[in-house]
Amino acid sequence: MSDITRKLKGPRSAAPALLVDDLKRRAAEQDLMDVAYAPLDSPVGPLVVAATRRGLVRISYVYEDPEFVVEDLAARISPRVLEAPERLDDVRRELDEYFDGTRTNFDIAIDWRLTAGFTRKVLRATARVPYGSTSTYREVAGKAGSPRGSRAAGNALGSNPIPIVVPCHRILHSGGGMGGYTGGLDKKIYLLNLEGAI
């Protein structure tokens, strides 16, 4: 009798979950999973986090339907996307430490493939803005090679696929105004307060 057959002989309601667990295990063992994702509760609300072999590729606030996030990852990276929380343990641990106030820098690798061109340059410049500090759209545009590209920098920040870890919440208007934020201004203000930046 195979392992799967033995599992199916157990309680009927447990069979689908056991099959899914077995599928995930086999996909991981045979290196068939290109993107792992998991839900994560946080002080700014539920998140969906996703990673590839290269590193963290996506953090989404829940206003995005998790199914949309999975479909987007499947279309843009690979159809081999599975919910696999264990593959995201490091990401989840570092985010928990950040929200607890015990982590000021993220050590996890980042997979930048959902960005390109000027957007990637802006986000890389943003990733260098230190914890507890802020910068402006104009400053990150300049660091990305386009000193007059404030508006384009704002658009790049608005499409940031990895908020929090790539800290677009630290970027403000030149006059000191908050500017926008993908997750909503309440989340931006929360993160800046958490870091003691405002």
C-alpha cells in the first residue's frame, strides 16, 4: 500500500489536505516549485508574501485578492506556484522582527525580476534609505539617474512589488507631504511611526 493510499484510508475530510501536503512535499523534493507563497498576519493587516529561489519577489497587502496575486505570479514568473509557508520562514521571521521593533535591516535576498529599467533603479535607491530616515521623490529620482524624474519616481514607487522590505513608505514629497502609498496612507504613517521617522 502506498503512502498516499494509507493517508486516504484515514478520515475522509483529511484526504484533500493530505494530498495537497504530499503534492507540496514532492514539488519541493523534485525542485518543481518556482514560486512559494504564504499568507502572513501583520500589524498593518494580512499580507501575502512570495519568494523564488533568487529571493523575496512579492509582498501584497490584502486589498489584492490572494488569488489575483497567485495568478499574477504564475503569469509573470512561472505557473509553478504553490502555497508553501515553510519556504518563507526566513521572510516571515524577519518581518515579525521588524514589526516587533527588533530588526532595522532586512537580510533576505530580493528577486527584482518584477521590476525593470527606471523603476528598478528607483526601487534599488529606495532600498538604501536607512531605517528611521526619509527621502524625497526628487532625491530617489536623482539617485536613479533622472534628477527631474520626481513624477516617474512616484509611479515607480507606486508599483513597488515588495513594500516594507523595499521601504517606499520612507519616500515623501519634497515639501514634506506624505505623498501616496500602495497600502494606503494609514499604513505608511504606521510604518514611519514604528521606525521613529515621524
